[in-house]
Amino acid sequence: MAVFEEITSEEQNQDLIQTVTGRQLLQYHKAVVGEFYRQNIDAKFPHWKLKRNERAIIKPEVEIWKAVLTMLEQIHLLKPLTRYPALMLRDLILERNLMVLNFACLDGQVPVKNYLARLQQQNRKLRGSENPFAREESPYAWEIITQAITFAKRDHQFRLKFYTPVVRARETFVALMKSEKYRIFNQGKIQRQGRKEDEDSQDGKRQRRDRRKKKQVTFMNETTD
């Protein structure tokens, strides 16, 4: 639990909580940690429970965390890692490159279209047993994927049971983000790109219907008079 406290503690994430984007990211981490903890350690874990409208964006990332941790534990059995699997998972989460990053973290710095294209390119390389991460920019992701690809090329069972599930979980989440265009996780609510335009459109339709009804009523009153 100490690993998860480090990820979710405001005390240990002072750099994040100084900005709106950082606070959103911390809330997002709490939601994922809560669901991950319930699924893997204690089903009765009471903190950071998901609301129905949060599940679509949270659970796919939980699946990535689960698949990555399982792969880390197996790699550690075959060749001890520089850190224990739980600590390496923490490092990968904080590095935010192998693990999928919520759109709230972009803070307008990267266009959503470009960000999704980059993730998809990474996934294609991962599926082709090629490491898409640079050692200088993503040392933890680079280290783990390098080892995972080495084992996957040697051992079909490792590829099938440990490496491929990580790739598929990542592809599933990226496909979800692309299809639904999830942009913001904020105060327990998920907003989608274009949602305001959709709402405005619906409001416009309702207003036009109301005007038509009003005209019909006026016309009927005039004819009866």
C-alpha cells in the first residue's frame, strides 16, 4: 500500500497539486489505484470507488496496470529486476509513458490527434516486438520493454501469457480513447470532445420544436375564433 500512497498522496505530490491539471491527474490516479487495489488485493477496499460514468475510462487503464504488474513479476522470476515489481510498477506509472496517460495531463500542450497517433505508433512497434521508448526520455519503460521483448523472442509462452496481454491492454485503451474522444477527467466526471456542441445542438432542436408547437397552438386558436 505504501507504493500506492506515494502515487496518490497530496503530501508527496506537491508539484502536481499546484495546477488544475495536476490535481486532475492526482484524482485520476486515486480512481485507478482504488479499482486496481480492489481487483488485486482487497475487494472491500473502501476508498476512491468508481461511479458508473467513470468506469469506461478507469477500468481499461486498470487492466494495463494488472497486465504490466503480472509481466514484471514474471520477469523478476526469470531475471531479477533492479527494483521489486511493485516499485517498478510505481516508477512506470509516474513516468507515464508505457502506462496510458489521461488527456487531462496534456494541458493543451499536445493536440489530441497527435497524441493518439503517437500512442498508436508505439503500439504497432510493441506488437512487432520493437521497443518504441527512448532510453533517455523513458528509462523505466525502455528497460522493462527491452527485457520483455528479449524473453518474448526466446519463449513463446512468455509472449503469449505475459507480453501480449500488456500490448493488447494498451491497444484496447488507446482504441477507446480514439473512438470516444475522452478529453477530461474532472471531479468525478468524464467529458467528451464535442459534447458541448452536441448539447447545443440538442438545445437548438428543442427550441425549434417549441416554436413550432407555439405556432400550431396560435394557428388553432385563430381558426377556432
